[in-house]
Amino acid sequence: MLTQAEHLETGIAACLPGTPCDVLVLDQGGLATDQGDASLVTDAWPEPWSHAHARQDTSGSQRVWWVSSPAQPSSGWPTAFPVWLAQAAGAQAMLILARAPQTQKGPRHLTDVVDLTQRSPLIGLGPSPRGPLFPDRTGVLDPELAQRVQALIQSTPAIAADAAQDTGATGDAGSGPWDLVLPGISAPLAAAAHVGLPAVALALGDPAEPNRSYPWKQIIQALLHVPTAL
């Protein structure tokens, strides 16, 4: 009988595509569904990912997987399968996108996560060649990458104007901290910690709103430490 870690390895081996991955974008808020120039085949991915909306960038210098999270979460290692698969395909960073509450104007990058779900994908996984059984999660949300990405987003004039209107816990515009409830964030971050994949988690407003768009290409370059030209 295969262990859970062996099931994971079998799934990765069966699903690795020919296209490499530099950055995994896990879209939990439907914020970047128009990105990518080709489909990313997910038919063989474990449930609930087999019917996920997934695209990839194949024409540029950076290879990006844009994967939308399913509405119904699973349990065990399949919950975060795209993270392990992307890392095996060469991913250097992960970006999690969540839809911000309507009261939030400017972008927010997460600095810490409290897991209230008790659905860690590492539960029951056992010893794995991907990483330690109890990984250090304190540094998985890379503060340098997060600040670089947030500064880049806020350089967009309309978004910068929105951010200036935000009021944090102290009552000052543009200050913090903010407490956000973002379901589904903890599972992919646990998998990222397991394989040592730097991550950034952002809560963003709806890109369909007037005068609001995000510089996705520059964001990807920032995650890969590529100089950006705005």
C-alpha cells in the first residue's frame, strides 16, 4: 500500500507538463482569469483541481502558471497539489491572489497567517522527499518580495489614489494593521513552506472596476528579481 507521500510523488510524475514553471499564481479571487496565452491541462490533477480554470504563459521569457482555486476545497495533500507540481516544474516563487473586502481600497500583502481550518495538506503526508515533515513556516511569506510587489502595484495612479483613502486600525489613511479573513490561504502556504518556495499573498480589489488594472507582467518580474520598466 502506498503512503500519502508516495501518492503525491505518483501524482506529480503523472501530471508534470512539458512546459516549465517559473512562477505559480494561485488565483483565489478570480482576479487574473484573463491571463495566460495557452491552456494548462489539469485533467489528471487530483480533485478538486481536475476541472480548474488554468492557463499558462508560453511565449515570454517568464513561464507562469495561472491557476484558479476551486470553490470546494478538498482535504489532505490534494488541497495544495498545484504548489508541489509547480515546484517540481521549476517554480521559483508563488503568488496567491485573494479578493479584498469591499471596504478595502488599496492592495494588501499578508505578513502573517493564522490557520483556523485545521486542513493542512501536510496532515498525514508523512516523510517526503519534497521537504521536512514539520517545515518552518515563519519565512514562507517573503517580506522583501511582498513589499516590492505592493510598491509596484501602488505605483499605478488610480490604485495609489485608492490606497490613500484607506483607514487602518489607527484611523490614519494608508496605515495598518488590517485583519482580513481570507479562506483557503493557509493550505498552499503550508505546501510552499514544505518545499521552500517563497510566497507572496495579496488581497486586491476587483480589476474590472473603472480605472483599475494590475501590471501583471511587472509583478511577475518583481517576483523573479527581474528589473522592471514601468
